[in-house]
Amino acid sequence: MPLLLRRSLSPSLISSIFLRRSMASSSISTDPITPSNTRIGWIGTGVMGRSMCGHLIKAGYTVTVFNRTISKAQTLIDMGANLAESPNSLASQSDVVFSIVGYPSDVRHVLLDPNSGALSGLRTGGVLVDMTTSEPSLAEEIAKAASFTKCFSIDAPVSGGDLGAKNGKLAIFAGGDETTVKRLDPLFSLMGKVNYMGTSGKGQFAKLANQITIASTMLGLVEGLIYAYKAGLDVKKFLEAISSGAAGSKSIDLYGDRILKRDLDPGFYVNHFVKDLGICLKECERMGLALPGLALAQQLYLSLKAHGEGHLGTQALILSLERLNNVSVQPL
């Protein structure tokens, strides 16, 4: 192990890595991935993960799940998934392990913890696929740790919200070994369309750029609604009119109707979006970039958290702009 890379990992993880190297007895098949030769592990069964994992079960894969709150995994268990007591135990029963959790600290814990993490239980040739929106540097770290155990790691965050997850129409941004990404396509295709973005960490960079775009688009949507309402327009007719023009967007398709119906249930949580935009700003500082639209969106979403609305969906941005303007947008 190169000295610089060895220094970047904890002694306990290094010890675990070398112990597993000596004990590893089998590896993932080199045949095309099918339900008959590939066992799946899934960590994280929240709003997105539950639907994504469900597609794999419906396709006939043997799936083992782990979630800190067991009740959130019950739907998948009822569909036939097995339940593991830890990420380590899950990985020992899996060839490919997917994770989609909340924060980078959660990713580090479920994948890299030397005692309970998935990597410490994964056999040689196994694959980690982290679909959490996380830090590019952490994706690179996981990939290095996986390579020491002769395993693979792909960062593959997704975009498309709860509807995209339910309908298997997510955009998947993949970073890592391109051959491995292509080999995983039978699994990715059940969840959406995979887009190879480059080496480890590039999937995360692509997703962060995606979040910057979404933040500004959502801000434009709610500002347009408030302007139309204040001008006396029927906001429902307004949305219908612009959706087929140059202002049309996925944000209008996914959230326009929900906003008018005051349906603020999360397809993607405000709390998690604040986390994503915070990572974006951190990366901007490192790159020497000034993105004022991103900074403004972050402040407006932080105001939602300050009002105790972090559990709502990202379309709840309408509340922040309504408070600024002392209006409440309602269809005629």
C-alpha cells in the first residue's frame, strides 16, 4: 500500500483490509449481471431508496436491506427482501452494495467504519455504489479504500425526485471505473438512465452542478408564480401557458401543480437540499468560483429550516418568497 494512501486511512481500517485480503475466498462473477448470479445489498430505504430498491426486487434479484429505522424498510421486507443487522453483515451477503443515505457523515459510517461498515464485509471483487449526494473528495476516498481490498466503488448520485424513483426514470450520474459502470447497467437501467461522467468523484461533481441548476430554476418558478398572482393572473392557467414555452422545465412538471395544491410533501427534503447546496458552496470556495444565484438560493432554503420547515419538499421555497412579499399564492 502506498505510504501516502496508508496515512489517509485509519489504522483499524487498514488492519481490517489486510485481514480480509488474506481471508477472501470468492469474487463477483465476471459474467453479465443477472438475478441468478448477483446478490444485492441496499443501505437506506427512505423516500428515494425504497422505490429504487423495489425495482430490483421486482426484477427478481435477491436483496438484503439495512436501515437504522426498521419500519422504513418494512415495505421492502414484505416484497421479499432480507433484513441485515448492520452494513457489514449486509455486505457479507452481497456482491453489489448500494447506499443512499442522508449526509456525508452517514456515507462514511455505513461504508468505511472498520467494524460495522460495508467495505469491511465485502468480498474481493465486490462493488460499492453510493447514490447519496455527497462530497467528491469522499467518493475518491471510498474508491481508494475499495481498491486496497480488490473491490470497486462507484459514485452514482441521482436526480428526478420521488416520482423519478417510483417510475424508474432517474438520471444517474456515475463516476469511477467505466468498465464497472457499464457492467452495472442491468441494475442501473431498472432505476433510470446512467450517464458516465468520468473518474471517481465526477459523478458527485455532476450531481452538484445539477443541484445548482435546480436551485435557480426553482427560485425562478416560485418568483414567477408570485409575480403572476400579484398581477391578478389565474396562476393555474399561467403555469399551463408557460409549460409548453421557453420557460417550461422539469421543475414546473414535477412541482407546479403541487405548489398550487399546497402539497409540500417531500420528493426531496429541504434539509437534504440545504446540505447539497452547502457542499456546492464549499466546492466553489475551493475552486475560487463566485456563484451568486447559488448563494441566494442557499439563504432562502436556510430560512425554511429556520422556520422549522426542513422536513418539507424543495417546492416549499414558495413559503419563503410568500413571507418576503406578504402574499399567499392561491388559484382563482
